[in-house]
Amino acid sequence: MNDNEDILATAGAWAAAGEQVAIATVVDTWGSSPRPAGSQLAVTMSGRMAGSVSGGCIEGAVADAAKDAMRSGTPKLLDFGISDETAWQVGLSCGGKLTVFVEPLA
């Protein structure tokens, strides 16, 4: 079983236990990025997390977006990058770009 399968299994177990769960997936990277495309993070409404989509503060921003997606039921596409002031705020000062798709589990 690979890392993403472990994350999906964990997310499935959380959902089966009654937790609201969202999955974040790195869909595109450019330049320096701590995690490759395909990396995943599972997040529950109660704040549990498994996996990783990046390092530093990006994880917190993605977790917040995941909770928003769970509340609204609407997927989100997040962009972090060097041309975005948010990049510095979330720790992407190394010159990379990262796109993350966040979707609530049904």
C-alpha cells in the first residue's frame, strides 16, 4: 500500500466513524515544492489530519480551506505561489508554486 492509499484508508475510517472528512490533493507544482503532484492530506472537521501536501504554514491554510469545503459542500482549487503575497504568509518563499484541489467526502 502506498502513502496515498494509507491516507485514503484513514479518511475512510474517519468517515465510517461519523467524522466529516475532506481530501486535499496536490494537482500541480512548479519550481521548488516540498511534495510532488499526487500528494494528499486528509482533514476532519474536528481537526485530525493525515498525510501532507506541503510543509510549513501551507498545511494550515489547506486545512482551513478543507473545513470551509466541508461546511459548504463545494470543492476548492487553491493556488500558492511566488507571485502571490499569500505565498510569503504561508511559507513558500523558496520560489515555487503549488496548486491543491480540496474536496469534501460524500
